[in-house]
Amino acid sequence: MNPELVHAVRGGIVESTHRGALAIVDADGASVCVVGDVQRPVFPRSAVKVLQALPLVASGAAEDFGLTDEELALACASHNGEPRHVAAATSMLAKAGLDEQALECGAHWPGDEAAQRELARSVREPRTVHNNCSGKHSGFICVGCLMARRSGADPRAFVRGYVQPDHPVMREVTAALQAATGCDLSRAPTGTDGCSIPTYGIPLKNLAAAFARIGTEVGLSAEHGAAARRLRAAVARAPFFVAGSGRFDTRVMERLGERVFCKVGAEGVFCAALPEQGLGVAIKIDDGNNARAAEVVMASVIESLARLERDEREFMRSFSEVTLKNWNGIEVGALRATASLRDTLASC
């Protein structure tokens, strides 16, 4: 059984616990800190979008289509569906010569409440560009359009079905994921992600190593190393586009810049690169909790390992020790990393 990583406290006692596992690894795959079972395959889902975006830059598509920092950040994003996110996804598609009809991620309401209300007020239905994965999918389409142009094929026809595992675009994306993680994905558990692309069961230790490589470029091909550097820089310059208003990933990278690249996934998975330390981080919360638990653990890791000024450390502590208030604004409890987790991180 994995250890307790996060406690929810009320009335002086622990009301709820969140168990999970944590791997902190260098680019060679050597463990710096291991908590719980880091060898069990987990579906990283959206946490690995930066790995899936490597072909967008490495193929030359980002340069050929003149993608901006904002658009490259969106390719790595689980965004809120705010107007600027929608505009960036639409722009990426237009630069490739297509429109949102090419997207195969499905439509859902924006994650941001203000964007939801505005869309509902205008009596409009959500579109595929509102999907939190529309930037990633627009990046896939850009790769496909470049492939089509190089082969003389019709781009719209070529990209159709790009979410299928055997499509040339998805084969390129899967190859990048396999190369970065060092995991044989042909033998990995395979599922379908919420946005319809394949997702693979990968151990936390491999995921952490992949993010160490994203942060250092060690262990990546020259093309993927350059792509990782470009994507990290884009996200650091435009962190709003990787998540959005009020979101952990955006707020942390707005404050810390290129010292941290972090990306949440579904079901309590969270990954990060700490380039200055040469480390990668991968977290899985057993009960699938993101905001209540995975963010607390990630904040604790960053607080412990990143080089921070005092005010920056206090900023991260606001995420690792969260005051809970009720609807009247009365303080009712706290959400915090366990003492055992903090002790373990202090010894790393």
C-alpha cells in the first residue's frame, strides 16, 4: 500500500487522507527520491503533453507555420477554454490551412467559470476549440499538414483519423513518448484518453526520467533536445496558455519561469522538470485527486528542491499548506503535505 502523502485536517484531527507514489529521478534514470510504488504502470494522460509536442518542433512544423510562443505553449496545455486559448487554437489551425472541423478531440464546456458563463449567455454551444486538449490536437494537425505537404497529399484528407494509433501522426507522437520515457510502449497497457488519442501505462520512474530529459536535454536526440528547449522557453514566456486563470501550472510558472516546468494530468498524475537541479518529478495520487492532493505534493517537491528566494518559498507554501474556508469565509481546516513526506523531501 502506498503511503499517506496529503492530509485534510478539520477540528484538530485528520478528516481525510490521500495516498500515492512519487518518483524524483535524474536524466540517466537514477533515483534521487522514491516514495511508494513507482514501478506500477499508470496512465499519465495530459501530464505528458510536452512529450507529445516534441514532433511539432522537431519535424519543422512549428517553424514552417510560424507558431508563436503562445501557440507552442497551447500545444503543451490543458487549457481553460478562455477566449485567448480559443483564439490561439484557431490561429494554429489557420496557419496550417485548416479549421476546427479538423479537430477530433470532441467538444466540451470551457473549464473556466467566466468563459462558461459568457458562452452560455451568448446562447452558443461549446466547440472543439473549447476542449482543453484543442491546442495539443492543433499541434498534431500541424505535424500532419507538414507530412501531407511533403508527400504531395491533400492535408485535410491526410490528417483525418489522426487520433488512431496507426496514423502516421500518432506513430510519430508515440515514438517521441517512447524515446523520452525509455519505455517499450508496444508492451505497455494501452487505453484511450479523454480526447480520443491512445494513452499508455508507464511507470512513474520512467515518467520522471523523461521530464528530467526535457529539462536537461540529456538522453534525447539532438532534434528532440532542441524541441524540448524551445517548448520550455515558450511555456516560460507564455504560461497563461498552458493552463489559464487561477490554475496551479500557470501561477507557478508565471512566478518561477524556466526554473520549473510542470504539467498536471488526469486522475491524480502530475509531472515536472526542474532544469537547474537536472531532475524530473512524477506523482500519482491513488484516489485520482488532482487539486486537493497532487498539487499539494508537487508544491512540496518544488518548495523543497528548487532554488527559491524566501518570498518564492512562501508562495509555494501557500499551495503545500492550503487553508480551507467554508462559503461564509470561515476557516474550517487545512490541506497539507504529511510530515513523513516533508521529512523524505528534506533528505533528498
